[in-house]
Amino acid sequence: MGSTRLLRLAASGSLVALILLCLAWELWLAPLRPGGSYIALKALPLVFFLTGIIKGSRRAYQASSMLILAYFAEGVTRGWSDKGMSQTLALVEVVLSVIFFGAVVAYARLTRGAASPPSR
């Protein structure tokens, strides 16, 4: 298996897992309000990048590398301040966002020669 294929698999898998985590966290597992809340919509920006990540669009990888930092920051903040199940879910969010970030940055670096001409 090639390195770009492995990175695409890691990025796609961690992104899908992060989307599912955001939905499950805010709707069923440990919502801020009983019965769920609109905070589950935080998964929506991730969904917009899903097709591009699965297809290997370099632009999607670059843009999502900036977006994922917000999810990392939320995970760190809630991992520090929350208790119980919410704290555990926050730590999982941190791990998934780090895996995703590492995979998309590495993929963007490996594919940069194919997408742009060499600079002078």
C-alpha cells in the first residue's frame, strides 16, 4: 500500500470517526442539555470536506487542516474543564483531530509536486 493511499485512509477514517463522535456526543452520550442540542451541528463543517478527503482533493486536505484545529481546541478545553463521559469524549476528539491533522498535512506535502509547478 502506497504512502498517499495510507494517508488518505487515515484521514478518511479519522474524519468519519470524528463526525460520528460529534453527533453521538451532543445527541446521546453526554449532551450539554438533556435530550441533545443544536451543538451537534458542529459536525456539519466536517461533512462538507468528507467527499474531498475521500477523493483525495489536495485543496480539501489543505483547507481542512486549518478547520480541524478548532476541534482540537474544543477537545483540549472540554477535556480540561469537563468531567465524566464528556471529558473522555473530549480526549477522543483530541486524538482523532491529531491523527487527522497529521494525515492531511503529510498528504498535502507528498502531493505538492503533482499539483503545482516548481517555484523559482
